[in-house]
Amino acid sequence: MNFQFDLIKDKIEFFEAADLKTLEKKINEQIEVNKGILLCVHSVSHQMHLDEQGRRWYSAVVHFKNSGSSSI
């Protein structure tokens, strides 16, 4: 029996929440999950949006890269 494993080199994930504390919690939970598949945070981009009632909505994009991969 032959097994072949392909490592994930890049992964981009999107997060959103009504407050920064919740957004940070979601991102930190996913960081821990991705450590198990040898991914670490490469970059983070975030934004805040006001809806028509003036409520804030936060979003973030996190780029994970394989912790063993070399930079380009």
C-alpha cells in the first residue's frame, strides 16, 4: 500500500464579526487549527464597515503559509 501526502502551501481564510473581540477569537481559534497542518500566519488584512443603522461590522482576511516553505 502506497501513501502520498501533499502539504498545503497557501490558504486564505475570511472572517467576520460584529465586534473586534469576537473577530480576534475566531482568528485565534483558526490559527491553532492551522498549526496542526503546519500553516502559520503570513499576513492579515482587516476592515470595518458601518451599516445603514450605523452599526459596525468587522472583517478580516488571513493568509496562511506553510511554515516550512521559503519566501519568494
